[in-house]
Amino acid sequence: AAVIEYLTAEILELAGNAARDNKRARVIPRHILLAIANDEELHHLLKHVTIPQGGVLPRIHPELLMRKKGQALKSGGAKSRVPSTPKPKAQTPKKSKGKKDDASAEKSD
């Protein structure tokens, strides 16, 4: 019983901190999920637990982050797993001057 009381107190303390960080006075399931996910030991203990109305953890895959030309990713310059291939240049159809001039000359006659 003491272990369950300790775990409950620990989770509620961390969830209260998460609620305060989000400028809320009431602890909701989202705060409990964030508290468990941010604590390494609780996350390992409850990794297969689903918290209803908890939502998902905020995470953006590095491949989806926009990067400027010539700059590495903000995550320490890690390269994506998929090698980038150069895009083929769009080819514009070449216009022959002789054919266009002949067509315009015929119309003007």
C-alpha cells in the first residue's frame, strides 16, 4: 500500500507541476500524461499504459523540419536517413526561330 501511495503522490506532484507550467489550476489527464512522459522511470514503468483523454506527446520528426539552404538541422546536424537526390531541371521546349517567323509572316500577308 505504501508503494502505491508513493507512486500516486509522485505522479500527482509532477502532474501539478505540468498544470502550473500550462497556467492551469486543475490537473487534467493531459498533465498526467506529460508528467509520466517527462519522468524517465515513470515512463519506463508505464510505457504500455494508455491514459484516456491524454492526447499525444509533442514531437516533430527531424525530416519534417524546414531547413534553410546551407544550414544543418537544429538537432545537431544529423542527416536524414533517406539520401537526397538532385531534382531534375525542368526543360522548357526550345522554340525554333525559323518556324515561328514563317508562321507569323504567313498570318501578316
